[in-house]
Amino acid sequence: MNHIIYKLRQIVILSSLLLLISYFYFMDFDFVEFIYFTVGILLLWGPIGLAVFNLTKKYISDRVVRLAFSLSASYTLTTMIYFSLAIFDLQSLFYLAQIILLVWGIVGWNRKKLGPNEQLRNSEGMWGWVIILLIAIGFLVNIPYKKSFIYDSEKDVHTYVIFGDHLYHTGQSYELSRNIQATQQMTRSGTPERAYHNFPHVTTMLISRYTLQDNMLRAHIVYHYTVIEIFICLLLFSFGKTLTNSRWAGMVSLCVMYLCAFQWPVLNGVTQKIFFYFTVFPHRTSGLEPVMSSSPQMYSGLVVLYGILLGMSIISINFHKKQIQSFFILSITALMIAATLRFRVHFFLVMLPGFMLIMLYTWFKSKQKKYVMALCVALVTSFLIYAEMKSPIYLEGTSHLRIGYNGLSKQGAYWVSSWPYSLRCHNFLHEMIGSDQELFNWIWQVISMSAMTIFNLIGLPLLVVTLIYLLKRSERREFIVLTFFLCWLVVMSVMGAIFLTMDYDPYSVPGQLLLHIRWYLFPLYSVGALYLYRYVQNYCKWKKQTWALIFIAILLLSVTVQEFESTGKRKGKTSGTTYSRHEWDMLNYLKKNTDMNSVILSYEYLHSKPYTLPGLAGRACYLTAPGDTVDTQSLKLNPNDDRVKNVNVLWGTSSETIFREKLFDTKATHLIEFSNHPLKIGHCEMLKKIWGSPKDEVIIWEIRQADDV
């Protein structure tokens, strides 16, 4: 038997290595870049990760679970600590602390001896390699989400093929690399940044710095996403194993995340929906794809979320067994909850009140003061982070929430009313209530958001699994703390989406609260897998080898389907933003030959190709993407700062006096002129040509200051 396990282990190891090599090859890594990436990631998260791993040895016996918790803690705390110290220009203390922790962690690792519960056998060692194998397969499946450009050598053009907002987020990381408290919007220079979740972009900036990768888009979409996938897979496996005490069950939730995430057909006649429609298994369309495609903050926040849930499961088990809690684990969990205020504020809004109630309840039942102390850690840290968010450097009105009607469920508005038979329900309710529009709006808000959550976001399979979990008495007792926490997160997210609003933007916080609900319940798939196995096994009495073959067959089928889907998309992909050779060279020149604090003025990038200059050149724009929430809020605060009007005047006037006056008002340092939208002013002493493409299809003008003219 040991001989067979040894052979299988060799096959798994070889397969894992080959798949990993294939992934890095397809993502255009050379050997030097791979070394920089690996060493940089280890240096960034290794110090705190090793420290947490060593300090939790007595409380978490399973090494994979301990590793997952340690990595999530390091991912969270490294960014939060760096940000806190960098505000006071004390980055040197951060680097010094990392060196000390790294040395201490390595010494502690070498000296530690494996306990009786940690002795490795061949079968146990193979489980680690199976996880690596599944992660490697997930890497390959997710390649389409990380290929940002397709180069056509015949036409000599680069086509941007992923979601446009990635350029916006990359621009935020560039700004944070210059000012850790972002002083301006990269899309609207001189306008303060929002008081919002910027820790994911600080993390991308740190990855860029530690791996010596000056292309922030690559650091964001390739490096950061690769790390997120590793951490989420380990956390899902660990959380599932902790809930079920079964490695196979933990493996199921890991596989469902990426490997079984193919798209199911639309049901109930819903058409023209990209995301969040009703289908049999909505994980891809209501979970994974919206997050990976368009919301890197939520994707990054999942690493923190599942670290918190893993910590809460450990706390729940110790509370049930009436054991002495580890104040260290309590404190790490509390710190991670506080950090969600800047990683993903939607998590924080519902997590902190739930954590407060749990800590007070567990303190009352056990009389252990550690719970109250952990609560104080969460409250004090949250207060300090919130105080920083109230700094006057941030855009006014972007951190205020209030109770009120947000209008998200109005029929035809957004996506909230796309659940089954919503139109019939809407019309029936309207007939019943009559002319009382305010009453109708509130009742429809409650019904619509609740139905949207059940049918389109959670989905029927996960709903069934959750109900089975809640009906099992053993789970309710052993994981009473965790179960209450999960139920609280779901209920309060729905309530927040119904009753909260923002004058600045009613969707970004209240509306998106709904999108997080399925992620709270998602790890329960491991519990459902265990129940399904027990039910079938009672009748079929299949051997382990049979179950293993079924598992492999489903996995291969799912991966094959996903590959056909992605191949079809790649072959049929004709849309995207195209950059010609001269435009590509212009962006590279701006990035490499202009000051990092430059401000670029352009008519071409005003409406078309939004976020190009912040994301690809790493330079702030006078204005791009007008009419977005930032521009709208800025105009609300300062109606005279109408930048669209100013740009139109600059490109439409032939008067040198008007041109000079408007150009000085922009405070731009460079102006980009395209031959298809030329300036009417002609020659002007304020403009000095510093770069031009062949035939002057694109020209970069340096704007001379008043004293130089």
C-alpha cells in the first residue's frame, strides 16, 4: 500500500510541476522574472506569515490550516502595518521589523520539532501535493482573466481585452506608490481621492516594489491575482476541513471555486444579462466572474474574509469545548476584521457589529476576559482607521452612509429586479397597493432584494446546502459562534442593501452589499459534499477508489468545458480597446521620460479609452471618463470646475489669449495631440514638442510655465 501511495505521490508531484511551468510560460515569465516574483512574494509576506505560523502551533495542529490562517493574517497585516507607518514616513521601521521577524521565524522554524499530531506519513504528504496540483490547474483555467493584451503582429497593434476598470485600479496603485495617502484622483488631477477601500491597491504597489516589477498592470492582474488564487484555495480547503474534519470535503470547496466554475444557461427567459441572472448553478455568473473581471477590491477582500471565517471557526470549536482561547488568534481575527474597513468596507459594515455581539456573548458565558480584550482590539483599530478616512485630504461626501430609500429595486433599474417572475410580482403588488407609491417602493425593495439574494446570488444548490447545515444539530452546537456569525452577515447585508443609501453614489456600497452574500456561505459546499457522500454511500457502498474516480471525472469534465468556453471567447473576441504602434510608443515615452507627478491633458482620452493614461502610463489626467461618480461628486462640490467644457474650449479656440488662460487653469504639465483631433491654435509659445510619432500622428507637448514663456 505504501508503495502505491509513493508512486501516486511521484505522479502528482511531476504533474504539479509541469502544470506550474506551463502556467508561468503562458503568462510570459522568463526565468529571471520568476525568481524576482518568487523571492519578492516570500520577502513581502514571509516575515509575518512565519511569525503567526510559529505562534499558533499550540492551537492549530493541522499544518495546512495553520499555514492558510498565517498567510491570510500576513496578507492583511502586512499592508495595514505598512500603510500605518508610511503615513508618518516611518517605512524604515516596517522594513526593519520585517527583517527581524524573518530571522526570528526562520530560527524558530529550524528549531521546532514536529509534535505527535504532525508526524508526516506518505499519505499525508501527498495531500499537500494534491492541493498544489489543483491550484496549478486553477491557474491554467484562470489565464483568460489575466491576459490583458493581445498583440497582432501583422497590424502592429495591441488590443486591451479585459475589463476596463483594471486600468483605473492600476492607476490608483501608481498614485499610492508616490503618496501612501493618495492626494488626488488619477482620472481627475488635483481632485482628492475618495475615502474608500485602498488597501488592495497598496498591496499591489508593495508587490510591484518587492518584485521589482515596474509594470503596475502586470503586478496587479498577474502577480496579485496569482497570489490571491493560492491563498483562497488554501483557505477554502482549510475552512472546509475544519467544518467537516474531512480532507475530501475541503477539497470539494477548493475545486468548486475555480475548477467547476463553468457557465450554466439562463433560465426563466431572462435575456441580455451578463452577470447575476437566474440559473441552476450561479457561481460563475453571480460570483467568480464578476469578482475576477471587475472587482479586484472584492477579490482581494476574499482573502481577508476567509481568514476571518477560519479564525472564527477555530474560536467556535474552542468555545464549544470550553477550552481556554488563544488571545493571539482572537487578536489576529479582530485586527483582520478592522482591516476590512479599507480592504472591503462592505465586509466591515456587517462584520464588526456581529463580532461585537459574539465577543460579548462568549465573555458572558465563559467569563474569559480575552474576549473583551479582543473586542477592544477590533474597536480601537477600527476607530484609528476610520479617523484616518475622515482626513480632509479625501474627497468630501464619499464616506457618509445614512438610512433612506436608495431606489435600487425600481423595476428596470440596475440588475436587482432580474429574479424569476419579478415582473409579474411587481405588477401584482402594484395592483394591490394602488396609488401609495412610497409604501409600494419600500415593500418592493424588501421583496426584490430578498428574492434577488435567494435565487440569483446564493442560488438553489448553495441554499439547499445552507439549510441542511442549519438543520443539523451537531453543527449548530459545535460551530454555534461561526453559525451565528454567518447568519448575521447574510441578514445584515440584505438589510443594509435595503435601508442604506449614499448621496454620493447609492450603488457602490448599499447595492454591492448584496454581492458579498454568496461568498459568506460559499465554503459550506464542503458540508454539502460530505452529506451527499454519506447519503449515497448508505445505499451504494462504493469503495474509496470509486469515489476518487468520480471526483476526477467530474473535475476533468468541468475543466474541459471551461477550456472550450474560453477558447470560444478568444476566437470570437473582436471587441476591445486597440492601441496602434505610435500610440503604444507614446504611452511608453510618458511612463519612462516624464516626471511621476506629471499631469496629462488630452482630448482623445477624454471620452474614449478611459483610464488609459493612469493605467498604462502611470500618469494623472486632467480628466478622463467624465460623468463617473468621482467627476459627478466633484462638480457637485465645485460647479465651476467644469473640465469637459474647459477641454472643449482648448481644442476649439483659435484665440491665443483664451488658450493661454484656460491652459494655465488646468495646471497640466503635458498635452497630447492626435492628428484626428488637432488643436486650432496652431503655433503657441506655451507648447514645446518633446516627442512625436512618424508623420506627427501623435505629439507630446510639454506645457511651459508662465515664467518660461
